[in-house]
Amino acid sequence: MSAVGRSIGFDPVVDDRTRVLILGSLPGDASLRAAQYYAHPRNAFWPLMSSLLDEALPALAYEERLHRLRAHGVGLWDVIASAERAGSLDAAIRSPEAADLRGLTAGLPELRAVAFNGGLAARTGRRILTDLDGVALIDLPSSSPAHARPFEEKARLWSVLAPYLD
């Protein structure tokens, strides 16, 4: 088990065309080490987005994956800006500092949906984004390998994002 330290999240991946903002909780150890969103090899995020966007995202270099997400109007960020945590589990998060979700969403003129990747992201994000006029708030099962669920089931549940994508 790794020592408790302050984990600091990444900058948001958005632009003025972002229609769907996917919010996780806080990057895990593998993502922090790689300085990449969803870097753990068993995290289903990139395969799930590949299925939704009909693109082979896992085969692309990281920066190209981000480019393809933005081209489809998809943004990424986390609900927690920083926290103390040993390991990668959300249950180990202590002393969280919330990300400025209101500030970010206020600058996204095309935003139509905010999707929460997992339970902690949903609980935290919904407390902050209580009254986004005309923006759907969508709870998704976590893409994390710690939340075992067959990929096909996760893909079916994540398909609710399809109407918001091009």
C-alpha cells in the first residue's frame, strides 16, 4: 500500500464545443504516474468511449485520444481537485478539495450533459451542480476495474450518452 500523500488532479480537457462533460472522482496512482486520464490498463474508460464514438481510441497515442474526444464534443475532468489518499480507491480519499465545477461549466456554452463516472463523482458533483439549467446530469457506473461489472453491461449503461454526442 502506498503512503498517504496529497494527490492533485489534472487540468480539464474541454473547449468551447464541449457538449458532454465526463467527471471522474480523482485520478488513481497509475493515472498520476502516467500523467494521463484513465491510464490504468484495466480501466474500461477508453474502450467504453471507443464503443460510443465508434473509434479505436485505445490504439491511439494519449494526446490523439484527447483530440478525438474534443472533436466529438466530449470533455474530461474530476470533481475533486486534490485530496489525501493512499492507493487509488475512492474510499481512501480524505480531506478532499472540490474542483471548480461551477466555474468550468459556466464557460462551456454548448454543454448539454454532465456525466459522472462512478458513485463518488455523482454524489460530489450533484451537490455542486444543483441547478444547471438545461443540462442533464447522468450517473454512470464507474469505469474503474475496482468496480467489477461485465464490460457489456457498462457499455449498455454508458450508451445513455449517445444522444448528446454527434
